[in-house]
Amino acid sequence: MLKKLEKFLGLNPLDKLAKGWKKQNKKKILLVWNRGLGDIPLWLYGMFKQIKDVFQEAEFFVLTRQDLEEGFSLLQDIKILVSSSIKRGESININQELQALGYSVSFFDVVLEKIEPKPWLKWQRGFVVPKLCFPDDAKDVAKKFGLKEKKYLGVHLCTETEGFYKDEKNWPLANFLQIFQKISRDQPVLVFGHKKHGELPSHILDLRGETTLIEMLTLIKNYCRGLLAPDSGVLCMVYYLDCDFPLSVVSLWGNPNVGVLKQGVRSPNKYLKHKPLRGKHKDIKTLTVDKVLKTLKSI
């Protein structure tokens, strides 16, 4: 309630900035973004919404790396400027990147190189439901991968964010392999990820590195009855899809004070069921194979 009151009274720093931009008619706002996929719904959805609530005429542009383009495409009214030379964890020469794309810094009224998530966005936790607008399903996706019916368990093995976060987000690959060995072959599995790390059993359909984000989300939406995933961008994107389809999600957590758990709101998908499993002492490795397997069998 206090967070909502702060926003209502205009005490939020971002509200003050937006009011200043409105007063000075600074419409064109460029965000320079080189962080994670999951931050798009968790942070940026609320930030853009908050600015729009104050300054309806604001026009949003995002300068970002190539692998985030489809993620940003799920937000509405955003002009996406994509550079193939931007790499995660590396600094960005804004002038150089914009010039290569046919823009100049002077074209924009406001350039946001960094955002302040705690003072700007803490009000939205437990209040704002991020909503990602899913495009029309890619009709050829199922044919491309040879899928016919909604019966798969989708699995996201690895966040691939080593070195970017203090807490370990990944469950050991050896544990996933035990899960795959114990799951009946009557329960087919689709594995998703950015690239292949380690070999998987032959009966597992390994799609790591073979799908775009939109293709992956389409397969989960239309062909998976369940999803097993750690706290990750994939989990966030699936959780906040603004469309109704049945899906049971089992998520794996070390630190629970992050991600969709910290946001603290239900999915906009009214048919999504979520069962988060938390490791002891904020250690995801303390989650046992038996506990995860038991939970999977209950969905």
C-alpha cells in the first residue's frame, strides 16, 4: 500500500522525471539496454507503463543486442534498434552504434543509459502484472520440428548467465539427466536453451540453439503440457504471456527474492499453474531429484 501511495503522490523519482519530460515536451526517449531477457517484463514493462501514465505522448526507442529483439517485440509501441555488435557484459559506444543504424544522439530528447530499478520500480511489485503480447502463432513451427500434439514436458536446462549474478541460478545438469532417466518414455521431453551444453539421452528432443524465442514460446504454448525451468528469462517470458492456454510450470529456485517470485503477481494466463520449488539456504543445489520428480508427476 505504501508503494502505491508513493506513486499516487508523485514521490517516485521516475514520476518526477517523466513530469519534467512532459513539461519540456521531451517525447523521444531512448533506452540503451544490454541486460537480461527476463528484465524486459520484470523491469521495463513497468517502467514504460509508468512513464506513459504520466506522459501519454512519450515515444519509446530501445538500442539493444540482437538476441533481445524478439523479447522487446512482445512489448507494445516500442521502436527497436538492434546492433549485431553489442555483446552482453560489454560497454556500448552509443554514438557509434546509433550512427551505424542511421541515427544520431541528437535525434532523441532523452537517453537512458542506466535505470534505477529499486527507487524507480519497486512500487510495481505485487501490483503490476506484466503482459507480453504474443504474436500470431508461427504456423510452420510444429511442422519444422515434427510435433503433432500437446503432450510434451518442456525443459529449460540452463540460464546461461554465469558471472552476471551473485546467486547460482542453475540446477546441476547431472540432476536433469537423472530426471530424464526416470521419466517414462511415454512422457516425451523438449529441451530448450541458447546453445547445447553436454549430451542428452537419445530419446530427448534437444532443441537447444535451434529455435528463435518466438518459436520456443510457440512450442511451449501449443505443444507442452508442462515446463520445468530455473529462474530465467525463459521462465519470465512464459509466465507473463498475455494469452490463455493450459500449462503447469515447475520452477527451481536458489534465492527466491528475485524474478517472478519477487514480482509477486499471478500470470495474466488464467490457465497457468505455478509450483515453485525453493532450495534450502538459498542454494538451488539442495533441491533433490526426488522432490522435483515427485512435483513433476503431480502436474
